[in-house]
Amino acid sequence: MSGPKIVTPPFGRSKQTQDSPAATETPGRYPTTRMRRNRRDDSVRRLVAENSLSVDDLIWTIFVVDGENERVPVDSMPGVVRYTTDVIAEAVNEAYELGIPAVGLFPFTDPDRKTPDGAESLKPDNLVCTAIRNIKEQVPDMMVVCDVALDPYTTHGHDGVMDGETILNDETVEILVQQALNQAEAGCDTISPSDMMDGRVGAIRQALDANGYDDVRIMAYSAKYASGFYGPFRDAIGTKAALIGDKRTYQMDPANSDEALREIALDIQEGADMVMVKPGMPYLDIVRRVKDSFGMPTFVYQVSGEYAMIKGAVERGWLDEKVILESLLGFKRAGADGVLTYFAVEAAKKLKG
Ligand code: PBG
């Protein structure tokens, strides 16, 4: 039995072609094919580009701190500051005018307000809620994304409540639901659970719906890894010194990939509108698998450690600042619809110029 016959033009050593060495080659091979033709000039490069990065892909992640008219630098994240609630809307407005569609808020909570149960997270006038109100009053069309997790508010720095060394799941979920409602009440558009407790997306969805917030979205940190790349963030929100142990009983093992798909599938079933992979650069394979498997709006978080690595090297002249946009485009190529990044404003300016 013979297989299907593949019809090709006569490229063998036929009479007509044997004089030309090029024509004796199989089509699709050098020297008939020269890949560089499609890279030769700017026009062709633009025409054949498969992916693009635009300001529409950016979510600007920002820190909020107590005080008045202050922008407090974060040592391990050069160029990043924590804004007080009276000036945050001004910064957000600048981002809005650059075309950035969304901001994500993270609070540096005064240590005096931290408790083992993170009760500060439920106060209607806490830092995040005050920031949401000010932003929504002054820049109403900017999408506001708020983290739901207890770590900025707990004395032990964990994302949930503890019994001895154990992070309690269901008890934590009950508090997270209240935290989400508190943020929705303040005007948050997009609730973003980053805690990695089981069942929290479904519980939050139900509570939002039951309280008239059925149009509030959930962007779930679905595949969030127990990563060393969060170090500078923990400086920025003041949880590094507080954190007892690590987060490996709830955040994912960096060795795993199939498990990420299970996490994503569960969050979709529970009502997530958007899913997220975090960190970004070391997990591009996960972004690709998630996008291919579910076709969901898929986001990726270029986390604080990634920012610090890139920014630190650029500042020292070890890397050219072009790597900023290159790193962001890499997320698009991997399948992300958008990127949470501390580079958003800088990137938007570069894209404009
Ligand atoms: C809190 C949270 C973390 C980040 C976002 N939300 C830290 C953590 O889980 O310890 C990290 C973001 C970053 O590193 O930029 N649950």
C-alpha cells in the first residue's frame, strides 16, 4: 500500500532545472527561501508582525499609603512610589490620559492597624476604600481592580486567618467575602482575589449577586505560584518582616503546570470573568496553556521582582530600556490579553513616543 501522493513541482534533477543550483533544492529551504526578506525593512516588519502591544493591554499596579500629599519611594522598586489617598487620583488621572484602562490598588497598612484576623480589611474607610472613592470621583471611567486577600492587614502577613501554623480555608473565605463586598460598596469595578483559598471565587460571586453587585467583575488570581519574585512587593506593602514562614500551603508549587489548568477551570466554574497567571516571565508556558485551553480573558502579572530585575539592570546600564516593552510584548505572544505591571505608565509613554 502506498500513502497519499504528494504532488510537488519538479524540483529534482530534471533537465530544465539542473543548471541552476538553487532550483535543485527542496522548496521552503535556503537558498530559495530567505527568511530575512520579511525582516528587511520597517514596512515589511510591521506587516508581518503577529502580535502587538498597546496601551489597551496595561493595568497599572499602584501602592497606597497613609498620610498627606506624599509619594513614598519603595527602595527595592526604583521609580515606584506609594501614593497617599489625596494625591492618588491625580496619578491615576495621568495614567487615564495616557490611555491606560485600569489600575490595581495595594495598601501599605500601618502596623498599628494590623490584627491576626485582618479586620482592617472590612472597614469602609480603610486605605483602599478611600482610594477607590477618590479615584472614582475624579476619574470615573478608570477601571479599578482591588486585591482581595488578608496579607496587607494581618500581623502574621498571611493571606488568611490562622490556627497555630495552619491557614484556615473556609473561615478565611467568609472574611474575604466581606472584604469583597466592602470594596464593591466603595465603588470597585473588579474584585481580584489573590489569596488562593479554595472556593473563594464562588463565594464572592454569590455574595456580590445577592447584594446587588451583579455587574461587578471578578478577575481571579487563579494560577498564583508560591514565588520568590514577590519580595519587593512585600517591602512595598510592609509585610516582609511580618511574614511567618511561607505561602506554600495555599499558593502553587512552581513545579506544576497541569494543576494550573485545574485551578483555572475551577475559578471559571465558580464565576470568574477573567483569569490570571502570576508571576509572568518565568510562567509564560502557563499563560499559553491557559489561553489555548479555555479561551478566557487571560491576564498575567509582571510582578515586583520582575520589575526590580529589569529596572535595576536598566538603571545600571546593564540592559537597554528597550527590554521593558520587549518583556510586555512577550506576554502578548504567550497569549495574554493584558498585563498587570508597575511599568504601565512608563510603557504607555514609550508606546506613545
Ligand atoms: C497578596 C499579593 C501579593 C502580590 C499581589 N497580591 C503577594 C503575595 O502573595 O505574597 C504580589 C505582587 C507582586 O509581587 O508584584 N496576596
